[in-house]
Amino acid sequence: MTSDPAPTRSQRLKAATATIHDTLDQRIMALDPFSSPARYVRFLRAQQAFHVALVPLYAAPTLRALIPDLTERDRTASIAADLADIGLPPPVVPDGAPIEPVDTSTALGWLYVAEGSSLGAAFLLKAAQRIGLTVDHGARHLAAHRDGRAAHWRAFTARIDAADMTPEDEARMIAAARDAFTRFRALADAAFA
């Protein structure tokens, strides 16, 4: 008789944040961001405010050593291009303070949420296409990575799983991921207010 293998760190992170993640997904869909370009630009502005705050993490040398393709995972430029494509004025959304380079486990919690949104973007891209947007115009930040969404995600979670962490570090990572979900919810609520 064999026992099931213990969950990986990234699986534990997913389980620990499932409720807050599901609640955020439901809230975003309730805001109906893909019903019109005017509503979509509000969603884009929330995305921009969230991702701009993470720019210091994408530039942190210690994180780039752990995740060699980290710089290419930064979607701020594609979000800005999407906003320019739409040509509608975005709402004013408070950006909040940037996430300063912090300990690795906290940073990984924030990056987990950003990377997870890229994985889940396949569904969002289909919704954006219904209002005339494409990966070449208005929905660049929702495009799949050239290696595919799943492979790109697995490469990221493998780095989380391989990181040297204590149980306390893992607890900080989980808390940071929850903070990131909470921040995005606040930014989305402000964008659609």
C-alpha cells in the first residue's frame, strides 16, 4: 500500500489561498469587466496599479537569481500598451506603495498572485475577444507565454518548491499571497467605483 505524496509548497500555497482567490474571482466577474470597452479599461487600470507596485520585485537581484526569467514575466509594459490601444481615459485608481524588495518568501507570495493571474488569463482572453480585443490590440497582457501557460506556470511553481524556506518563511509567503489578493480586490473595487 502506498501513501499519497505530501503536497508541494506551491500546492500548500494554493490550498491556503483558495478561498480568498475564489472570492476575488467571483468579485471580478460580478464587476462585469468584459461587457464593454469602457468597463474593460477599468479592469486594465486595476491590473496596471497592481503590477506597477510589483516592479521592484521583478528587478530584485536575489529574486532574479531564483527565477532566471523573472524580468520577462513583468507585464507592466503590455498593460500600458493595452491601455493605449483602448484609447479611453482610465479611472483614477490609487496605486498604493510599491512592494519594496522584501524577504524572498514574502516576494514569492506576491509574485505567485501575479503569475497565477497569467495562468488564469485564458478565460479572460476569450471574454476580451468578445468585445473586439486581441493579443495584438488591447489584450496583450492576457496572451499566453510562448512556452504555453501551463509550462510557464509549472516553471514558476517549481522555483517556489525549490526555494530554501523554513516553516516561518512559508507562513510569510502565504500571508503575502493573501495580502496580494486583498490588494487586487481593493484596486478593482476602486476602479469600478
